[in-house]
Amino acid sequence: MEHDVRPWGSYTVLDEGAGYKVKRIEVLPGKRLSYQRHAHRAEHWFVVSGIATVTLDEVEHEIVPGQAIDIALGAAHRVANRGDALLVFIEVQRGPYLGEDDIERLQDDFGRRSEE
């Protein structure tokens, strides 16, 4: 099982196959992922614990445990954890290419470029 620690938290790949990948993503309190988009995949996020503040094409949505949001192919998006507890959500990626290099970062709190 692939596990990676990032400046905002971590992710673990739970399952993957042709055209899909499933991740468990943890976002630390006060952190957020880069504002980004993907050229080859759409995503579905299901919140397990904590509260996700999702920015989707400049519109903010608050997603609580038991709720989900869909990220369309090419949509600009980010998730933030503005709470005091760990945010945990399940991400289902769908598309012909699911590599970590399919990220175009539009803004990043940690100074990373798209290819990092």
C-alpha cells in the first residue's frame, strides 16, 4: 500500500486498477492542499471525519462527514481544514491517467510547482 507524507498531511492508496484509484487523505488542522486542476482525471471526495472547506472553481463549499462532492475533469479545486480536528476523506479518481504528475498547481502554500 502506497503511503506518502506531504506538508499538509498524508495520503494512502487503498486500491487502484484500470481507470481508477482510491485514496484515504488526511489533512492536518489549519492546512490546505494546493489550488489545482487535472487534465486526465475527475475526482469524488467523501468526507469521513472533520469538516472540509472545498473551493471548486472559486466557489466555497463546506462538506461535513457523510457528504461528498464531485470534482469534474479540468475544474480548479482545493480542500482546506479550517477546524481543530484531523480532516479525513476518501478520494476516488477516475480517468485514463492517474499519475501524481497530473497536477497543474494554480496556487500553493508550500511553494511547490506543478511537477513536484
